[in-house]
Amino acid sequence: MALNFGRKRKQLPRNRSLITMKNSRSPISEQYRTIRTNIEYASVDQEMKSIMVTSAGPGEGKSTTVANLAVVFAQQGKKVLLVDADLRKPTVQYTFRADSTYGLTNLLTKQKSPQQTIQQSQVENLSILPSGPIPPNPAELLGSNAMKGLMEYLSQEYDIILFDVPPVLAVTDAQVLANECDGVILVVQSGGTDVDASKKAKEALLNAKGKLLGVVLNQKKMKKGDYHYYYYETK
């Protein structure tokens, strides 16, 4: 029986821009490349093909972080897939101005094939898989056997797969998917994320047997200059 994906999604602005695309030589872009390098160092003993990016709560920059990471990995020449696994408030289609009529939900319910849902972005080597229609049961879909099978298929087709998932403390989606990915990155906002919330998010991911690679601290103001930067540190 087909699922009813009738919920209307909130329209987001279509002017989202990525600094790694707009200005690859900026200090912020360099920080994203530093994060990329640290991830590669973390994969010395184990290949990191699937990486999930999440946050403790909403509005902390996890979607911007994962999108920029996808770009810098693609700029390195890797075959990259960015999957919008935030089936509640998806943003990838706005960031890359993609058609989200069909996407991940259609794949998991066997309504469409990867060839019908995965799109080439404007960035060379970077493909995207939008969320597709918003389902009534996101956590169940992400924890399904269909999701496990899809991840196995994608790992054979791409060098690295990045997943944008909902905040850890808001819903269970991130915990459901954490154990299926090779690594997890937690994004926190400087001056915005509560310390206790960050600790709870970390504990939730570890309890879900997720491999926490590190934490990205964003919106940290530099003492010199008027830009913000992203800083990565291991747990």
C-alpha cells in the first residue's frame, strides 16, 4: 500500500549560498578543507564512506556544514553524494536549487529508482539525493531494511556519502541512522548551543553506537577580522 505523503512543507528561501562554491579561497572555505583533512585522518584504520552530520537542536548550522563539506570533498575529485535524510525539514533542494518532487522517500518505498531520484548538482563530482515528499513516519523509514539496502548500494557507487539528518534531541531519526554510518559529526553553534544539550546529544549518539568523529564549532567570531569560521576538533 502506498504511503500518503500529503503534508505540505514550509517553503524556504531559494537564495541559500555556499561559501565553498562562492569563494573557495576564503578563510571559511579553508576551515572546511581542514575538516575534510581531519576526516581523512580519522579513516586511516577504517574506510569512511558514509558520514552523518547532525546537531543537538535546530538552527545550529548542520545543513550548511554538510553541504559545504560535500562541496570540498567533490573539489578534491571524489565522487560524492549528499543525501537529504532530514525528512521533516529538508533543505538540500533549496541549497542546490534541485527538484525535490522525487527523492529518498520514493526510493525507500520502492516507488522510484536511484536513476530517477539522484541528481547531478552544479558542482562537478557532486550528486544530490533530495528528501522527496515528506512522509508520516521518517524514523521508521530511516531504520528500515530498505534504508540498509540503499546504503549498501550507494557505498558501491560513490567514494563518500554525506547524510543531512534532523537534530539529535528533537527526534529519534539521528539515533536510528547513527549506527548505520561509518562516522558521525556533531555541529554546535558558538554562543548558541547549550552545553548540557551538547553533552546530551553526544551521549545519545554514543548510546546509539554511533562513531563520533568530532565536533564542528561554527559561528565563532575571530578576534581579528569580521568573518566567522568553522573549527573542527576530535572528541
